[in-house]
Amino acid sequence: MMKKIQTDNAPQAIGPYSQAMKVGDFIFTSGQIALTPNGVMVQDDVRLQTAQVMRNLKAVLEAAGSSLQNVVKTTIFLADMDDFTDVNEIYEEWFGDHKPARSTVAVKTLPKNALVEIECIALVEAPIPD
């Protein structure tokens, strides 16, 4: 069974998709960019944008009964691969010793001209009431 995940603690979807979907014991998040929960884009700084993306992912995962510590895989999309080191530093602050599997790819552009977008797959920690 699939369950749509939605929280006001992360930006609302800017298209025809959900913030995340729960399927069995897994959460699949949509890609998060550096929008604040009220829909304002964080300034043009990849470190600040990455921190906001991580706040958004954390909020969506928590709404789904999970956490960053239950993430098994992330995919990072970068508008500029030269930002790889800066993104890694912020990413590591959020994950600490937990090291999920990961792919990082450079893309031509991201929604709203974001510098970074991250999506993830995580295990559910607690059952979500239907």
C-alpha cells in the first residue's frame, strides 16, 4: 500500500507530485531544493542552499515517521560540479557518521535555478497511522 506524505514544515510541491511516498517500510522523497517552507528561495549560495535542502528532507522524513539516520540512499543533483566540496561539507554535518549510499550528478539546470537538489530513500522508523 502507498501513502502520500505531506508536511507544512517543508515547501509544498511545485508541480504534480508529492513531497514523499511511503511504500511498505520505505520512504521515497521527491527532490528537495532550497525553498523555505513558505516557498521563498534561499539566496544564491550553495552552502546555504544545501543546509535548507537538508532541513527540508529532515522535515519530510519526520512527517513520514523516519529520520536522516534511516536514509539508505541519496541522489544529489548539482548545477555546477565545482560545488561538490562545499555540498559534501554541509551534507556531512547533517549525516555525521551515518554514510548512506549516494550518487552525485551534474545537471544543466534545476527547478527555480537552484544550485543543489537532493532526494532520498529511507526506512520507516515508526508505523504511520492510515
